[in-house]
Amino acid sequence: MNSSLDVVTFGESMVLFAPSERETLESTSAYHASIGGAESNCAIGLARLGYSVSWVSRVGRDPFGARVLKTIRGEGVDVSRVEMCDSAPTGLMFKEPGPGNTTRVFYYRRQSAAAALRSEQFDSLSAKYLFVTGITPALSDSNRKLTFDLVERFRAAGTKVVFDPNMRFRLWSAKEARNVFLELARNCDVLIPSLAEAEIMTGLNNEAEHMLDALLSLGPPQIVLKAGDKGAWYADGTEHGFCPCHSVVEIDPVGAGDAFCAGVLSGLLDGLPLRDSVTRGAALGAFCVSTFGDYQGLPDRNGLKAFMEGTVTPGR
């Protein structure tokens, strides 16, 4: 493999329905449709910054699958490896606004097309980084095996692996997820868990510095520990540090972790040290939470530069 792409990622994206107004799903009479998926959110964030990204998946041969493909392709992400499936549907999700900036999400994805990704979809595909989440291996046993195989295949070709556990309790339990997370953590180059996911892996509770050391002992050279609006801790074996979050008006927190990962990856692709890459991650997270939608508020390169220089505030 040669490094023809900056990033390859894979997983499920669904059509996302939300009430047109701040109403409950039970009472609303109209929905706004968009798409959502952790891996495609990250891919879109990177593509808007000018990086070459391929997103690999399967969607149903239905209007929802067509919408997913057209949306992601329209954002500049390569979708040439995505298959359309006649025998399984595209997944759906519904998002309901709650008090303040809280949301509830309901998934309809069981036995969807993306639960049966195929190894052949990745033949001759190469990149500098492979972005992996813990969602894809939770969708099916075959996806779990494929995830492990892809990590091994890409790493053997010199690709660096970034792993975001991205725990989904509606898909599996912490006990089921733990061994998978640990195995992927041992075989990645950059590990980006939340505090809750780090607790699943280490058994430690909100002890960030101790968590970092425990996670480093698993083998990944670089760790970034996301703590939401508290900021993020990071370590790379020689440096431990903390990056605060940006003070912005939070409208919708969904997708912030995916945006954060896109920011970290963009910094690493540009050859920045981990601390500066984490600073980028915090910036993209701020853009994401400042608007409603999983990725809609993410900036282009000029927008990111202006925000980092203090001349632009996300959401305004």
C-alpha cells in the first residue's frame, strides 16, 4: 500500500430525523432530515479542512441510502467503496431535544446493510491514517472480526491507526465492549477515549492522570482523554498535558466527539505535536456544539484559522 489518501474510515451512517421545532417525537407533526454517523462525521470534518478521506460502508438500495451517499459525497468525501445492498435497509435514527441542550436518540439499525461490511471493499485501499470507532464492531460479529482484520492489515502496510471507542450502550454492555476496546487499544497508534470509556478499559474512576498512565501501558504511543466541557488530557510517553475547552454557547452536543477526533487527526496529518493537535480538536468540538446537527457547523480551513486566531466565534 502507498499513502494515496490521508484517512480511511468505515462504519454506519444513518438518516437522522429530528422535530422541526423543539417538540417531542411523540407530538411533532414535522421532521427535519439529515444524516449522522460517527465515522462519516469525522470524515466530513476532515474533508472540509482539505484532506483526502475515504468512507467505506454499505447502505440499503433505498431512498435513505441514496441520501446518505449524496450527502457525504457532496461534502467531498470519497464514497466509491460504499456498496448498495438489496437485502438490508439503511439505518435510521431519531433525535429528540430535551431540557437545555440535552437530547435523546433512538436508533433503528438492527440488521441494517452496514452490519455486514465486506473485506473486499478495502482491497488496494491505502492511507496515512485509519480511523476506527468501537461502534462498527458492536454492530455484528462479522463486523467485529473485520475491524480487527483491517487494523492488522493497515498497520502492516505502515498506516497509523486512530481508535475512538465511542461506546454505545444500546448496542452492547460495558462488559462485552471491554475486551474489544482493549484489543483495539493495544493495536492502535492514537487512542481517543472519553472518561467513561477509559473507566471501562482501566477500572479507574475520573482519575485522569492515572487513567492516562494505565492506557499508555496498553501500548498506544499517544493518548487523548476527552472530558467534554471540562477539556481533554493527553500523553505521548514524554509529555502529559491538559487542554481546556473553548467557552462557547452550547446548542447541541451530539457529534462533538467526532469533530474533536477530526481536529486531532488534522493536526497529526499536518505534523503538529500532540498538544497542538488536541488544541485543534477542542476548536472543532467548539464549532460542532455551537450549531444544531452532527457536523453542520464544522469549519473549512479558513474558518478554523480565524477561530484559532480569535477573530471568529463559532455559531455567530
